[in-house]
Amino acid sequence: MKKLLFTYLLVFFSIINVSLLSAQNMVKQSNEEELLQKYCDFFTSDSLLGRKAGSEGELKTARYVYDQLKTMNLIMMCGRDGQKFIIANKQDSIYSRNILAISEGYDDSLRNEYLVIGANMDHFGYNNLNVDGKLFKQIFQGANNNASGMACLLELARRISLNNFRFKRSVIFAAFGAKEKGMVGSWYFVNKGFSHINDVVLMADLNMVGRKSRDRSLRYYEGDPCLEIKQIITKLSPNTYITPDKGTNIANISDYLAFKEQKIPTVLFTTGGFSTYNARLDVKRNLDYSYMDDVCDYLYNFIMAAANYSGDIELYKPELTVEKHTQEEKKYYSAYEIDQSPTFFKGNELKFLQDWIYKYLKYPESAVDEGIQGIVYVEFIIDEKGNVTNVTTSENLDVLLESEVKKVVKASPRWKPGKLEGEPVKVKYKLPIEFKLKRRK
């Protein structure tokens, strides 16, 4: 009898002990770092030629992601070639795709609410160079941007699939295509690709999470104020190995924007852009797989806390009187949701980049002296008369570079306006402007 009682007590306290384990004690493998490295080895492989949107390399990447998610016994939301879409322009139509999978929640009342965990598959591709009469390809591996985010996405999918009995809400894993072409993949998912978009309660974007330095670690940026995100992060802080800092500068432009525009709570996780993040030197040897594993541990805890949050997750709504929009603030469209895109001297935005921006853009001498390089993202609207208006830039690189970009874009000649159902409409663009220093001999 004593032996039987001891056995019952042992089982009882074992159950209590299991229930008191932190969310970090998940079903894992002992080689998470090796898995992360394996994923990054594939995403940065020269055989993919830089994973440019619409390329064969991006298609191979999409099929690889599909195959990995399929082995995790997740529910696939697309075929092996992905959820396909077209970036249609007269001179440069691009066929790209998203790869989507879902881990269904266990709670009958919450499983029809969704958390989306996203990262982009594509990068900048390659350049053909002629050096001393010999041709070779200069391939942009995009290791931190964004092989690191994709590797963490797959690792999170694996961990959550093994522990799906812990998640009340459903979790969607989204590998987006054509991010570097204006976040088209995420825009397509939000606006056309997912019929239950109104049931998405949170989007977490993983962008450049593979490097750490003395003054740069994991940071988070909210798209719009969300009290629940703050509460989740605050409660997690004492119980996790790493805690992200709240970003204080302007967040990188990334796939969370399409969700933000639909008033869905969003959070971007990033270690930020290093000087090589959009350059040829963004290579896999610079990645820190041990830190990426720590990032995955934190993100797993964050996602589970959000999936099991007892209340609603929604944007903060201040009790203020909202003024009605004036006629001057009429809706604008993206170039992909209208019948006829704006044209620049019979070309598209690529012609604008090549024949106007890069033709007249000057590299500020002070930025050259300080070795500052990278991407400035510029946003502008082509109005109903073809004028370039509302020019803004991200402010996370260098003020002088951004000022130069604004000056050149604002001086643009008039475009031929875009049309919807035969009527001129406002069209918004987001373009990456690259400043790249030449190596001194």
C-alpha cells in the first residue's frame, strides 16, 4: 500500500512539475543550430543565384520551403509551386509565389483566429561583371537579409508542429515572394490570397535576425500601438534567455506593412541592418547560429503567449473624435490593383530607377568618407495628373542619403497617370534606392 501511495504521489508531483515548466521547455532536437545552419546553407547557395523575385532560384527556394514544411505534418495551404501571382508590367512581368502552411489551434473557440508568422524568400539576384575580359556572376547571397529570417521561420514551424497541443489559436507560416519588388507577396496574401484575413489577430515579421554585435541585438517594432503586444513582451521578459529591446528608430520597410494597412496588429523582429545587409558581403559566414537559436527560443515563447492570450488582440483605440478625411486625402492604389499602371517615358518604375534616379543621384561626399552604404526606401504617389507627390523615405540609414533621394525623386518629370476603370487615380510606389561604394584599388 505504501509503495502504491508513493507511486501515486510520484506521478502527481511529476504532473505538477510538468505544468510548471516554462514555455521554453518544448519538444526540441539537440541540434537546432545545425538545422538553422542547414537552412541557411541552402538559402545562400550560389545555385539559387541570389533568389531574385520571379527567377528560377526563387522557385527552387519556394519548393524547398514547401518540402520542409510538408515533412512537419503541417496543413499545406498551397501546392508545391506555391500561391502564385503576377507582377504585371509592359516591360517586366514577374511571376512569383508565396508558400503557406498552418498549424491548427486546439481550442474550439479560438482555432479560427490566426497568427501569421512571415519572412521573405527573395533577394536581389546577381550582377554580370566583366573583370579583365572575363565574365563572372556577382551573386548576392542575402544571408542576414533574409536567409536568417527564413531559417528561423522553418525552425519555428518545426517546433510549433511538435508542440501544437499547446497552442489555442492557429498559426500560419508564410514565406513571401517578391518582397524586394515592393512587398508584393504579402500584399497579395492580405488583399487576395487569404479569404479569412479579418480573422488574423497578429502578424509577426522576421527580417534580418541572424547577427548580433555589442550594440545590436534583437529589437521589436509595432506597426501601430497594441497594448496586448506590450503586455505579452513584458510578461515574457523575466522568463526568457533574451529579451528584445523596443526599437527607437524607424523600422525597416518589410512585409508587415500590408497587414498594418489592414489595421491588423503587427510586430517586426530584427537585429537591424548592418553595413553589408544589402551588399555582396552579406554572406553566411557572418551569421551567428547560436544567437539565432536564442532568437527562435524567444519567438516560440512569444508566439505561444499570443496564441493563448485570453483576451482580444487589437490595436489601441484612443477615445478621440476622428476627423473625416478631406477630398485631398482620397484613397490611393498600388500599381498591382489597377487596370493601367503609371508610365515613365513609356516605361515602368524600373525605367524610372535606371533612367532618372540613378542617372542624377549623387553620392554625398561625407557618406563616402564615412563608408556609409545600403538601401534607402523611398515612397511617393503619382497623382491623377501624373505629378510625383508625397515623397518620403525611411530614416534608418543616413540623413544626407535620404535627402539626396528625395531631391531627385521630387524633381521627376511628369508621369502618365495610372487608370482604374478608365479614370485616372493616385498610385503609390515604394522603391529601394541602393548606395554602394566601389572597392578602392
